[in-house]
Amino acid sequence: MMLMKTSHQDIDSYIAAYPEDIQKILQQIRSLIRKIAPDAVEAIKYAIPTFVLKGNLVHFAAFKNHIGFYPAPTGIAAFEKDLSVYKQGKGSVQFPIDQPMPLLLIEKIVKFRITEQTQKS
């Protein structure tokens, strides 16, 4: 996969580029991940906000009608049943902007990914 060029140097500038209602959602997700994964490092990878913990932990991004959440294919597979109501890709899920963000589900997935990443040698 080729890295895309980005004008965003950090997650703050990424979030600031969106309308206020979308900024609130992005900040909610960011705060939740920071709380659950305090040791993860924030970065911009593939031009989107990323949390890194022994490799990429999760990514998230804003789109016109949804928030993309990227917990790797294993994170999607582990929560297949919970995520079945959302549009998905191989390692991604789309949470519609016009619906409440499933923060508890995001929390469970991030915790799963932390366990997965910290068990790597």
C-alpha cells in the first residue's frame, strides 16, 4: 500500500479541517482511544488519524456520510456479529454520521486490538 501525501501534520490539524459537528465526533473517538490506550502514540498514517502501539493499533477518518474505523481485519473478524449492521471492507467499518457513534463497540474493539498488539513479541 502506498502512503498518501497529507497536508495534516497531526490529528489536531486533521480534525480542525472538518465542520464542527464532525469535529465533535472525531474528538469523541480520539478521546475514547486515548483513554483506553494511553501508551499508544498518535500519528497520521495513510493520511488519516492513527494510534500506534507495537504497530498500527487503529485508524479512523471522516467521510461525507460516515466515519471510517480501521481496526485491522482481525478487529473486524472478532466483532463480526456486532458489526454486521454496518457497511464494511476487509479491515474497515463505516459508522453513519447521522446515527449515534457506537462508542461501547469501538471501546471493545480497541481493547481487543491492544491485547492483540501487546501479545506480539
